[in-house]
Amino acid sequence: MKKILLSALLGAAAVLGANAELKVTVTPLGDKPVSPKKEVSVSMADVIVNEDFELFDGGTNDEPEWDNRLASHYHSELIDPELTHGAQWRGHNVCMAGGSAGLYNINPQDPAYIRTPKMDYSGTITLTFLCKALYTEWEEEDENGEMKKWHFTSTAMMVSGRTDDYYRLFDLGPGNEDYATNFITKPIYPNQGWCEVKIVFDNYAAYNDACIEIASAGHLLIDDMRVTASCDKFIGSPVFEGYTAATDDSVTVSWQPVRKSSNYYLYLYELDGYDENGEPIYKLAYKPEDFLYEEDLKMIEEMGITAEEYLTELAEQYGMTYEELIEMSLPDIESPYSNLGRSVDHKEGTPLYTYTYTGLDPEKQYYFDIRSHYQHTFSPRNVRPMNVIGTPENLAATDITDNGFTANWGKIAKADRYTVDLYGVDKVEEDTEGFVIFEEDFDKTNDLTDATDISNPDAVGEGSDITFDDLTSSPGWVFGDDDYILLVKGKAGLGVDDYGCFRLTSPRMYVAGADEATISMRVESVLEGYELRIRFADVVYSLPVEGSVFEGEFIVPTLGQKETTFAISGPDEAPIFIDYFSVSQNLKKGAYAYTWFGRIDADKETFSYDFSDLDNERYSRYAYAATAYSGEEDNMLTSLPGNRMIVDLVAKNSELLAEDIHAVRDVTEVARYTIDGRQVSEPVKGINIIRYSDGSTRKVFVK
């Protein structure tokens, strides 16, 4: 009898550590310890942060340099890496304090904080540091307008673990009854002197952009900060990043690597009912090919039979049915080794991992799990539904005329409707500097208002049917509140409310033609000396304006992104008015630029659409791409975009875009930038932004 693949696998069980109870210890020490520091050896633990702030040598413990802030979220959170023993320390209102970090703020709604470098903090985490509260006193008017002195009796020390989007926080787990689920808050009193803080908790989430934050509402000194993570108790769960490709019978999933994982096991399940408590029961999903070695598969291919036919004959030889043979060969679903051949090796330094499930039944609902593995330890099971729908194949255009064509696309089994996006296409015939890929002058406001003075604009009232797209030549703009658009002839105004200036986001634009883009714009306000906040390619920039008008251009990196948006907001005190805005790139011969013209809807039985009356004087080429949908509102699934089909109205032919905008490739470094966006050919001292071939980016520190 031929060996069946999984019958020879080890039957070892996963060793999963139980959640450790959160422990927080604050020990008053009086004077700061002055004994020489000793190298501490922590058994079976990784030391991932060890910072004594010895280079914060300005000021003293008693008189920190409060007026010399090293970092602020109003300007830049990054602390000069020359001052720390690791890259990417960040903070807000962080000062030097004689070999300690000083945190200062008297507004509890805007606490000062310091954040550790970003990395994977999964495992049993032990955080220790020294802290000291300083007496916090200030002068302020009382309700009668008289100046009085105020003070805090204590300083609130707050500790949390968080990721880049600041919405994903560590769950500190059992034993945290005295605190909010994700925060630890302790009062620290000046008369305690120096205190030693020790916090121990389990963190199963292996986010690679995580950090630990110590915040203060008052004056607080921080020193001798150390973080260790267990190597042997348990291993964190990989963070699922999403789907990078999908068809009717295949799905590619991606995830972040886990710091100490040796490899990853991937599982595919189907729902097998519910238990008495209403909890889902899963069974392993498989194909007959999964039970055979590669050499067996080659043999039966040469024989001209299927894997199921081969296994059926094999079962008959042993007096059983095909179903009985499979049942005997299936591993225990609870065994962490029940992977049915799906495994991905760990490669150090890879920012993103992917795996493609193939041979799926388009009519079935599947579930999957990704588990990291270290020796005999596996991350916990975390089964999730495969909530993705296949991407329609964009097929060749037909019936091409001088000003129209028929767009065609393939069927997706689970789709209940489709949309098709239409683009005008420019193909660069020669190397061109400053090729405009997107522009807007807001001249359509001339038909909507008589106002000409930004200090006295018209405002769109509540209930108006005017949206921001009515002000623009290209559709797809997103505005914070369409009920509060300010109008001046030739300008679009972004108003403010109690939470600050509304943000305006452009339609998506294709920026894959170059590594950087030039943004040109003119913006004005009734204020003088304000700040514009810009987001491009998922990076936020602060643009100071000295007078009341900004008119000019600046260069920003695309950081490997294929498509992106531009977003802008202004000061919190007064509106801003945008006169014009454009994005240009230096494009090489043969590059494409796209202008989005909108989308049409089609039902689930429609796989073509006739585009007619197209402007063939402005564009001799157009492009289209279909998207599939299933479900409604919160349950709606949207397919990933497919390759665009480019239609040449002159040559009367069409071709699929050669470059897959959403392709999954082997991850390699393709470009490197300094923190200010300057591209370099080799590592340079300081923070480097590395762009990888899969479109992801990573910040690293080079000494």
C-alpha cells in the first residue's frame, strides 16, 4: 500500500501556555539607585528593548529641559536616533532630564508619552522601568479672572501596548480587573521619589508595527526601561493582512511574520454544524491529491487517472471504500500538525508572507487558519471565514469603433452583481518630465456661487443635494461633511467644526510610473502662519505656511504604491480654500497614465457593456476593469481589482495591462529612501525607508 501523506505525520500536541495573570508592581525606592548597572541574564527570554537614556544628558533630574522638546505629535514624533540605543523611538513632549527621559504636559486630554521602537512584542512580556513624579504647578486664571497657582497632587502614569493605527491595542488579559482592558493607570506621587515599575502580561498578537507607550498627565521622569519577551511559554498568532488575489477556485492570503517562528502551518476547513453551545464545528477540507506524495501524483498522471480513482482502487485492494480510506487517513483536527501539506518556511527579514489555496469549490464556504510554530509550540487556533470573492477576468474588448467599444469580463460564481470602471488612458510616447497624471481647478464652483471673497463664502446648507463631486471635473472625491462645503468662485472651501478642519480626499490615482510625484497647489486662508496636513502614499506630511497663502510645489515619494490618494486638511481655527491642485511625475517612454471617468453597474447575468460617445480627440485609448460583489452592507464582499484592459480606438484592438497592479511577487528590496523622501542607492546613516517588490515598506535604522 502506498504511503498516504498524512498518515506518517507526528501526532504531537501543541504546547499552549495558559494566559498569565497581568501583574503590575510599583515599588517606591526614595532615591534613585546609584549602584553600577549589571548585565541581567533572563532565562529563556529575548531582551527586545534595553534603554537607559544616558544620552539624554541635557538638564538634570530636578530641572529637566522642559523648553527643549525632542519630539511632538504637532511636528514630528521621531526622536533623534543618535540619542537612543535603538531606532524609531517616538514621543510627544519628551525632554532631556539629566540621563532620564522627561515627560511633560498639564493637559490630561493631551498627555505626554514616549513609545518604544516598532516590532513584534508577542509572548509573555515583562516591562520594567524606573519613574519619578515631579511636582506639577502652574498659574492660571480662576472663574473670577484672578491668577492663581494650581497643582497636581500626583501624576497619572499610563501604560499601553498599541500599533500604528492606534486602534489595535494589546489585550492585557486576566488579572486586569482594576484597569481598562487595554490600559494600566497608576498614580505616582512626588514624595515617593523614584519608583520601580514591573508589568507582566501575555500578548498573543504578533503585530510587527507594535510599540509600548508610557504616558503622563503631569511631569514624569522615565529611566532604565527594559522589555523582555518569552521564548518558550507560547508563540504569538500571525497577524492576517488580507487577501492579495482571488479567483473562483483559488485564494491568496497574506500575513505578518512572527518574531521567533520557524515556519507557519496553514489549514483549510469547512463548517460541520454546531455543538450544543452553538459553537461552530469545523472539519478539515481536502482534495484527493492532498493524500499523495509528489512522486505518486506524477505516476498517476502518467497513468491517465485521477487521484480519486487511484485512491478508490487502493481502497478496494484493502477491502474498504474510498470514504473509509480517507477517514482513516485524516489526522486529528485538534493536532497542530494536521496541515495536509500546507506549510510555509520562515525567512528572516521578509515583511510579508503569502500562501495560495488552490482547487477550491466556488460554491462552498471555506474557513482557514494560520498558525506560527516554534519547536513544539504553536500559536492558538484562530479559524476565520474565507470572506473573499473572486476577481473577474477582464476579457478582450469587441466591436471597437472610433468612439466606443464593448467591454467584456468573466463570470464569478458567487457574484450577485458587477461594476465596471472606465478610464481615459495616456501612453507616454517619449520620456517626459512633469507629466500631469491628475489635476483639478475647481472651476465648476463658478456655476454654484456668486461669492468671491474667502472671508465671506457661501455654504452648502444641510439637506442640500450638492456633493463635492459637483465642484470637480473628476468624480470620486471624499469630503468629511458634504453638508458643510464652503464655496467661492474658482475655489473649494474646507470648513471647520468642534473637532477641527474637515479632510478632503482625492479619487485614487495611478502612480506606479515613477518613484516620486510632484504635488502643485495653491491654498489660502484668512489666517496667517498656519499648518497644512497632507497625506500621500499613506504618509502624513506637515506643511507650514508663513503667510495666508501657499502656492508652490513639493516632491513626495510613492513608496512602491501602485495607486494612492491625496488628502488635505488645514488648521483647526479657520477654513482653507483650495484654488488648484495637480500631481505630476517624470514618466518613461511606454508608461501609462489614467483618468477615472466613473463606473457602471451590471447584474449577475451580465458580462458585457457597451461604452459609446467617447471623446476620441482627448483620448485615443481607454481602459476598463470589472469588479465583482456579493451581499449587502456589512456582509458585502468586494473582489480585488484585476488587470486593466486597454482599448486602442485607432488600432481597433485591446490588450491586458502587462503589469499586474496587485501582483504577488517574491519580496525583494527595490528602492531605499531617507526619512525626508530622498532616494539613495545604498544604506545611509539614520532612518531608512525601504520599499519592497510587493509594494510594502519598512523603516529601518542604519548606524
